Amino acid sequence: MANSIALEKAVKFALRIVRLYKFLTAEKQEYVMSKQILLSGAFVAKHVKAALHSQSKQSFSNEMFVAMQKALESKLWLLLLHESEYLRDDQYNSLNEDCVEMIKLTSSISKTARESD
């Protein structure tokens, strides 16, 4: 599982979120929601990585489920950043698209792991 597509996508998403955090703090002087999106976005990758190193199918499924929850949380912060006009439509749409992909991916993996027990 060293070449996990889920982990690769989660890390790329997390890196986009890090760049978003840098932009929000440096350019927009926004420090509250930016910290929240940084944490939730980075934790998607953290939990996907933890799932790949889990000791059981149950633990794997649980970690992927938490990754999905963090992606859902990220989606909310992106929406709030957009609605409060810290993100333009094009910025929001691009990031939201990646976030929705992470939600679908982690949800599907978690569900499949639970059903295979």
C-alpha cells in the first residue's frame, strides 16, 4: 500500500490547504477560519496515512471514516470562507471540487472496508 492513490490525493489536498492558509494569513489577514481549514485539511491526510498503517480492517475503516469527517469539515470551512468573501468563486470552486473528491473517496473506502467484514 506504499503507492496508495488515496494517500497521494489526500497529501495533494493537504498541500493545497497549506497554500490556502498561507494566502489567507498573508494576503487577507484572516487567522481564525484559516487555522480551522488548515487543521481539518491536513487531518484528512493524517487519517488516510493512519488507515494505511492500521492493524485491522476495523481500524482501517474507522480511520478512513474519520478522514471523511475531516473532509466534510473542510468543506464547511471552505463554504464559510467563500460566503464571507475571503475566497473568490474560482478559488472556492477549485478547492471545493478537490474536497468533494476526498469525501467521496474516503467514504467509499470506509464503506467498502466495513462491508467486507
